[in-house]
Amino acid sequence: MYPNPGRTSRPRAPCALYVVVFLLFPFSLAVAGEQQSLTLSDAEYIALRDDPGVAASLARAEALHADAVADARLPDPKLRTGLYNLPLDDLDISRVPTTQLRVGIQQTFPRGDTLKFKALRTESQALSERVRAHQRRGAIRRDVRKTFLDVYFQVKAARIIRSSRRLFKSLTEITRVQYGSGGSSQQDVLRAELELSRLDDRLIQVKTREDLARAKLSRWIGSAAWRRLPKFLPVLPSAPDEKDVLGHLEKHPEIGIRSAIIETRRQSIAIAKQQYRPGWTVGAEYRMRFGDDPDGSGRSDMAALMLTVDLPLFPEKRQGKRLIASRKQADAAFLERDNRYRQLREQVVATTANLKRLNERIRRYDNRLSREARANARAALEAYQNGTLEFTGLMRARITELEIRLQALKLRVDRLKNRATLLYLAVGEEQ
């Protein structure tokens, strides 16, 4: 065959290029996999960056700050105009001397220092929203940490169960071989298969809890919650001292929110007190007259000055009741702050005590229980192989080792979750 003169031939890539691409492809996949992993710091960053609640609180704070500026200003003046004393029989504006065109302006002055206290009250509400945004950031960081640890525990537990399953599967095969040669009973084979099936069911339960925890985590970080987690346990800052946390607990954002609410109630009391003072409205009018007087002289224009005063003559049923209501609301705000302070103090004491006991248990697991469980499992296997231990005892030893490994993992995860709670309660951590 002759080459087609209308088609240009493409240069072929050298074979060495394909070899390089083939060798580097697994490495590129590994690097991409590492980039797709989700660390705890990544989860915190995404959650704090994308949370709409913090942005909403800050937006409300800005809106209230703008309202506070407006609340400190006097009401807009009012322009009044009208044609007065117009005769209806002929509508002649120059025939009757009392016909006037009036143009006036009025300005109202609220009672006492009401405007100042209204502005202070609105500014206190803005402060409450700013502190709420601060508190929400800390709560998000705490909740993301706990949920991330829940996901990590289920992932790590699944790995532990899979490793134990491989061991149980090998024991099942050994038991079947021994049963074929008369070295074990059928009950041993059935027991081994039963434990293997129970591990499979337990693995499904762990994966279900992992999916639920990831779904909860996705509330803050979206699809990133389904990324692969690192193999190692996350690291959190060290837990602060109980006395330090309790000493600064009054500065906690949750207390700050309620303190701002108390300040708002105080300004409401001040506003209610100002209602006992009179309010003022002043005005001025220009009155233009039409036509001439009977003597032929022109009718002079007129002016008017007006003053309107609010007279709180019977304050018992209105101003007095509003003052009582404002004071009761302030009392309720004080009590709510005190109640929340007690709840936070209880959390600090309980979390610190729980952390202390968790540390003791972890040391016991590290120093004794985990090592003893592994030694017991090895000894049980040797005894079973030597014919001095029944298969039931071997299964019990292996199951105990599995439970000890899972419990040791849970203790470490629980310690970090309690530390996350204590860090939230501590004012010193950057929110």
C-alpha cells in the first residue's frame, strides 16, 4: 500500500515516555490521595469559613449599630400646609378676611433623654450579636472536633475489626482442617463460623455509625466530610487547668451574651423612667391672607408659634406599669445569666473530673490491660495448639483482646472530646 499524500503522519512518542508515565502514575495517585485526606484542622477551617450563622450574627450586629445611630437622632420635622376659612358659596379667597394659606413646620422632642437611652439599648443589642458570633465560632469548633473524633473512632474501629477478622478467618480454616483430621469437633467449627459472622455484622454496624457521623459532619463542611481521614489520632491543645477556667468563666461568650442582654434591660428601665417627664412639640406657621380690607388697605400676613406638651398626669396605669415590667425583665435577665454561669461551672468541674479518670484508665490500659490481653491471646493459641485448651477458651481470649483494643481506642477519643469541651469553656483559646 502507498501512503496517503493528503494525511500527515503524527510523530510517535518514544517508548521511554510511556515507561516514565507508567512508573509515575501510582506515585501521582498517592499524592492526590494525600491531598484529598481530611485533617481536623481542615475541618475546623472549612466549618468556620462557610458557617452562615456567624455571618448572620455579624450582619445583625452591623444593622443594630446603624439603628443605634438613627435612634439617637430627633424625629423628622413635619411640614404642615392648608387653606383655611375658604367660603363655600363662591370659593372666593379674597372676599372673607379670615381666609388664609398656612405653611408651618413642627419638631417633636421625645421625653427627657429617651433618645440617648434608646441608642444605648440598641448598641447593647448589637454587642450581644457580636458576642454571639464569637460564641458560635467556639461552639462550631467544639462540635466539629467532637464529630470528627466520632468519625475517626468508627474508621479506626473498622480497621481493628478487619484485622481481627483476618485472624478469626485463619482460625476458622485451621479448625476445619483439624475437624477433617479428627482433631476438633464440629461445634468448634460452628463456633468459629459464628464468631466470624458476628464480626461481619459488627463491621456493618460500625460502618453505619461512621456514615451517620460523616453525615452530621457534613452539616458544617459539606462533601468534604466524606474524604479519607489520617491514620493517626488528631492532636488538640493541652487541657487548661480547672482553676484557670473557673477564674475566667465570667468572661465566657455565653455569659457575655447574657451580660449584654442585662445592659439592654437596664437601658429599657432608663427609658421607662424618662416617660415620667413631659415631651415637647414646637412649631411655627406663616399665614398668608388674600384681598383688601374695606378701607382699601392690604391685609397683613400673620405668623404663629405653637407649643405642645405631653402631660403625664396619671402615670400609675401606664408609666408605672411599664417601669415595673422593665425591672422584672432585668431581674429575669440577671437570673438567666446566673443560671447559665452555674451550668458552665458544672460542666467545667465534671469535664475536668472526667478527664482525670480517663487519664487514669488510659494509663492502666497502656501499662497492663492491653499488654495482658495480647499475652493472654498468645498463650491461649499455644495452649490450643498443644491440646490443653478448648476452642471456646481460645475464642474468648481473642474476643477479649478485640474488646480491649476497641476500648483503649474509645478512651483516647473520649479524652480528646472532653478536652474539646474544656477548651470551649476556657476563655483563653482563640475563638
